[in-house]
Amino acid sequence: RTSSMGHAGREALRRSLLPVLVLALCALPLAVGFYLPGVAPTDYALGDELRAKVEALTSVRTQLPYEYYSLPFCKDGIDLDLHEALNLGEVLRGSRILDTPYQFRVGVNQNCKIMCRKEYDQEEIQAFALMIEEEYRAHFLLDNLPIAMAIYHENEEGQTTKAYETGYPIGHVIHPTAPEAGKQGAGAVHAQGATHGHTRIVLFNHLRFTILYNEDKNRNKVRIVGFEVEPYSVHHTYVNQVDFSQCPNQQAGEHGNCNLQTCSKQHPVGVREQPMIIDPRQKGKTEVIWTYDVTFQPSNIRWSTRWDTYLQSADDAEVHWFAILNSFMLVMFLSGLIAMIMVRTLRRDFQRYESKEMLEEGQEETGWKLVHGDVFRPPILAGWLTVMVGTGTQLAVSMVFLMSFACFGFLSPANRGAFMQAMLFLFVFMGMVGGYTSSRMFRMLKGTRWKSNSLWTAMLFPGFAFAIFFMLNLLIWGQKSSGAVPFGTLFALLCMWLGISTPLVVTGSYFGFRKQPIEFPVRTNQIPRQVPEQPWFMNAFLNVLVGGVLPFGAVFVEVFYVLSSVWLHQFYYLFGFLFLVLVILLLTCAEITVVMCYFQLCCEDYHWWWRSFLTGGSCAMYIFFYSIYYAFFKLQMARAVATIVYIGYMFIVSFGIFLITGSLGFLTTLAFVRAIYAAIKVD
């Protein structure tokens, strides 16, 4: 008998692992082959004019984007009212794309081009100083490529890999404790005059652009495949009187005009120049001359792979892959172990109950069969439970479609804001799924007011998220940040919610309520049975806490990478692995919830409805607390408003995860309870 049971357990283990392994094998190629270009290439002829655009100023220390021209940069000839058309995702991200005075000609290298000469008063210098101290970076665009600073990583074998850090710092703070300020270029300055006992603020007023292009010699056309920058700080000087109104986009010394002592058409900026130090305490005017160089370099990079360098994370790629694989194998082992234990234990229970019915009919029943007359008794606040399950199902289906589109490359990083826009539209159009699920559960629990239930399903999560988002938007608006969503966009979001999502939810509820209700396999007694005193380890609060540990432990590494991508303004592209991690999370939540419910029923406690939902969703609590830890130990935010915005957004995300995992745990437990009580004979 023992041998047959062991064989049955192994068979159950194989059956439980087979579909998971098949899913894993199907999803692994998606981690590598996700990307499909999101825009059509543009061909340029040699000599064609290029103009850089600017997206925003951003900082990981404040998380508050600002328009580039909120600081008094050169803007001669720029129409600040002319914004590039943006999609919904870009507006919500705080992007405001404008033209810049930086002009290039394809294939033409130019040194020391003068942008403008500015005289800043103390208030303007203080504005620069504040943003430099808060580590703000400027983000330019050229041919839809973001500007980046090249970073080189060397591995143990001595091989060098090139990666990008998007944007460039607008300045640098030199602290008096630093032994030297570092090298010129790449965000640093020469140490001359840098350390004199107090903090110095350096302004990067010279940019060296490197534009990589791939040439098609048969067609005499080129395509832009890279846009790099090195910022420099140079205190430009000149001897004779210079009419700088005639100098914009002219090379210094060209035709004998606009002569500078620090650089010229033939001699670019050197690495030992005196840096441009600004003092926010200084009264009076501060002169700053803005210049730039541009170099065109041929490259073997093809247009279809030009994003690869942006997406590389050479410093931690191996750790990332190993952590994902380790979590996957750990959870698969635990899943098989739990499935085997449950199959063997349930089989033993069935055999015991059958033998009692046949041989010991007079003996009193024990365990989970004893509560068969109460296990399907509707819980308290049953309507709210069905609303949360319906909303969680809507979110889960939206997430599955979103991850599928991302894995197949339809949400390319070249299409800025596409991910957020797709997320919103998918949630709105999946309203029918949420309404249908909610009304089916509502009718199963003997509910009658389906219209009220459908409206609460349509209002719960969107209303909660919109209320928090609106309050955070007011705080961001108070900081005069471009991240504040315009009221026109807020109105559009309201129209999507009330005009599209809500009718779809009501429609789904109508069809769900019209279907025959889900039948329970056993009858419910009229008088509720008293629940016996429970052992300490079956405490409801303790069970809910324990239920979230394993799911969170399986995914916290990926949570770290996702948080880094979102809040450190990096590109996230391993959607295939993210999809696998989500599958792991959902499987683990479902299994842990079923096991906890089985132990609860064995202790003759039939109040499993809400506990199964809370147990499945408890991993969201750990994710939220981990995000708080991440904020305080990794981001080091400089403003209280930034901390509030971060906590508000992470609370919305965590609540969404709570609804998804809680709904999955509840639905899995419902199927499990119906299955085991349908398999026993009840008088």
C-alpha cells in the first residue's frame, strides 16, 4: 500500500509540474526576442539639417520632472508654445517635448559652436544651483533616440562592454572633503580651484555631442543609430569686444568673428580648462557662455538594433538571470511538494470518510467533513467580497494581455509612453470581465441588487486610484512640475472611466447575473455551527501574514529591478522574465491559499471566504513595505513632496496587486472547496 501511495504521489507531482514546465519553456524565448521596432526608420542625406529636441529635466532624488526651459537655458528662436503631440502615456509621465537651438548637419563635424551668452541674476543662479544639488538631468532626443552618456564595463576576462546612462547632468557639486574633483568630461570637472574649504557648484555649459550613423553606400543615405554626449564645464573668456548677438550657432573664430580664448573652430575644448563655478550667494550678474561640439562617427550598428546599447545592464545581468532562475526552481520545487502533500492527504481523508460511512456509521465525524453544512454559508460583507474579486479579475486579465503584448514587442521603448497608455486602455476595456465575474459571485452568494453591485465594481479601484492620483497631482502642481497632469487630461481620464469602463462593467454584470447561479455540492444548514476554539497557529492574522511570505520571497528580486527601472528612470526590457515571475507569483499565491484553507477547515473553522482572499493578497503588503525600504535606502529623496508622491503611487500599485492575488487565491480556494465536498457522500 505504501508503495502504491508513493507511486501515486510521484504521478501527482509529475502532473502538477508538467503544465508549469511547458509554460516556462514557451515563455523563455520571449525574454530574449521581445523587441520589434516601434517606429519606421528615417533616411538622411549628407548635409541634411538635424535639430535636437528636449523632453524634460528629471531627478531620481525628487521624482518631479520639469520642463527644460523652466531654467533659463538658451532659447533664441524657439517657440515655447509649440509642443510636440504626445500620447496619453507621455503626458502622464510628465514629458513636454520642445525644440532646442542645437543644430547639426549630417556628416559635418563642428567645434566650439556658440549657442548664446547669458547674464544671470542671483535668482536665476539659485535656480540652477538648486537643480544641480538635486541631481537633475536633461533629456534630449534626436531621431527619436534619447541622449545618453556612454559607460564602459569591464568583466573578469578583460572584455569591455558599452552601456548607456540616459540624459546628462546639468551640473556637479564639488564637496570640500573630496581629494579631487575628477576628470573633465562625463559629468566631472578639473580640480583646479575646486576645493577651497566650502562646496562649489559647477555648471556644465559645454556639450560634446557624438552622433553615430550607419551609412548605406548604395543609396548614399544614412540612419542615426546613436546619440551620445559628454558634458563639460568651461569658464569661457574672450579678449576683444564680441557682439554675441551675431554668434548663435557660429563656430568661435569662424570668419574672424566670435573669438574665444578657451576654444575655437580648430581647437576644441580641452580637459584642463577652468570650470564654470556659480555661486548662489553672489549678488550681481554672472556671465555664462553656452557652447557645444558635434562629431559624426560611422558605426556598424544597424538601425534595427540601435536600442540594444540602451537596454544593456552589463553590470548586473548575470545576477539578474541567476536570481530569476533560482526563484523559479525554488518555487517549482515547493509547488510540487505542496501538490504531492495535498493529494496524499486528501486521498487519505476520502478513504477515512468512506470507511466510516461503511463500517462505523455510529462514530462522530471529525475534520473538514464535519462543517459541510456551513462551509458554503455566505460570509459577512459578501457584496464587498464579490466587488473586490470582480475588480481583481479585471486587473488580472488586463495584466495578462499587457504582458503578452510586451513580450511580443508591441510596446517598444521607441514608442514612449506606450506601456502606460496600453495599461490604461486594457483596464478600461476589460470592464466587462470584471462585471461578469462580480455578478456571478454575487448571485452565487444569494445577492439580488446586481445593479448596485456592478456600480461598486466599476467605482472601487478606479475611484480609489483617481482620488489618490488627483491629490498627488495637486501636490505636484504646487511644485510647478511638468509632471502635473493638465486638467484636460484628467477630464479625458474621467470620460474613459465613466463613459467606457463603467458601461462595460454594467453590461458584463447584466449577462453574468442572467446566467444560472453556481450551485454548491452540499446544502447549508439553517442554524450556523459554533466554531471550536482554534489552536494558536491557526490564528487568522498569523495565517494571513504567513501566506504572503513565500510569494514575496519568490519575486522580491524582480521587484527590486522593476523599482529600479521605474524610479531610477531606466529602461526595463526583460518582459519575458517578468511574465514568468508573475506566473510564479500567481501559482504560489493560489497554492498557499489552498493549503491554508485546508488546514482551517480541518480545524472545523468554516469562515474561509474572506481569509482566502486576504491570504492570497497578503504578499502585496510585503511588496509595499519593501518599496518603502527601497525608497529610504536606495533613492534618498531630497523633498518631502517626492516622498509623498512615491508612497502614494506605490500604495496604488500595491492595492492593485492585492486585488489580483487575492482574487486568484479566492477563486482557486472556491474551486478546491467545491471539489472536495463534491467528492464525499453526505447524508
